[in-house]
Amino acid sequence: MKIINKMNGITVYPDGTRSEFHDSVLCEHFMEVSVNNIPFIRLSCTPSFLPELVTGRLYTEGLINSIDEISSSNICGTGAVMEVLLTKQVKTARKPENLPNTVIDKDIVFELAERFKEDSHLHRKTCGTHSCYLRTPDGKIHEFEDISRHNAMDKSVGYALMNSYDLNECVLYTTGRIPQDMVYKCIMAGIPTLVSKSVPTDAALKMAAKYGLNLICCAWPDSYRIYTDDTSDRAFE
């Protein structure tokens, strides 16, 4: 499936002059997903890591407890339809649980920030994606991109599940802002540390504190921030 399209256009300047340009534009892909023959979600995404995206979405929504609960999954040739069969009927979604008490090594945070500094493949060409970097227990960093930062996180989670990585020992770095729903996804995934180059909301901070998520923000190669009860502007270098 095509990921980038070449487009032509005209740039207009304040003095009225014009110039032609040639640009790389992301291809927006749409996929209808059914679970147990019931329509589940219509995804707008970049056409890569589609099984990982759906697996991650099912897990972070609490519809499955492990990848073993996926009996089969089939994507049509165009990638427009995916059918998932589970080993059970989903009645209620799994609830979030407290995360394991984990101390994050500052060197890992700066390693991820340096990786982001290099820029991701699609963003370098189109300036149109969010990225999520998954650091697995073996020290490898896996890069996922999508139009949506939520999709990028789900791709990361799905990849970890499909490759038998322990999510409790993984770290995520996201390029987007951190509202409460991103924190919720990370908690549902069971990943104890979420790092972002950007800022959180107050609701995100409260939820992270409630469930024991290590939430690290404004992470750049020279510093990062941890929000605490006694101060909202404490930088660690």
C-alpha cells in the first residue's frame, strides 16, 4: 500500500508573486475493523503496521487481556477491511490497574530524546506524522509513525504483544502532547513509563499519579521534566 503521494502546488507570497512546489504528502488510509463479526471501529491511519495497530487498540481498550485471546485476524487485499475473531465474547472492558513501581534510568530518557532528535522517516519527508518510540527490554528502539498519536501508540503496543515483549519492562516515547486519554492508553497497556517531548494536561498528571505511571515530559537531549505535588516546574538535567 502506498504511504506517500507526490503532489504539485503553488506558493503565494505577500507581494502577490507565486512559485511552483513539489511536495510529499501522506496517504490517509481507512480501515473498517470488526470483532466477532460486529463492527468495532473505522480507523484513519497510515497504511503500515495495520495488524499491530488493531492488536494494540484492542488491548489498550481493554477488550483483550493478552494476544492469546485473538483466535484469528484477516485483512483484505486492499487493507480496507480487517476481521478479528476472539476466543471469547467481550461483555465488559478490562479496568485499569496500578502499574508496577519502576524507577526509570535517566540515560534511557536521554537516549530516546536523542533518537527523536534524528527525526522519524515519514515525518522527515512529509512533516505530517506523530511518532512513538518503543524501547524494549533488550535495549532496542522500535519506531512507529501515524497521522494520529493514538494510533502510533497502539502500533507500539501491538508490536510488543505480537513479539512477546513484556510491556511492564518497556518504555514509550511519544512526540505529541499528553492529554488524559494518552495516559489511559499507557496504563491499560501496562507500560510503567511514558516519555514525551511535549507537555501534559492537569488531568493527565492526576491520572498518572493515581495509577503510578512515570510521566516524563518536555524530554529533550539536554533536560526533561517530572511534575510533582510540590512544584509544576522542576527540571532535571
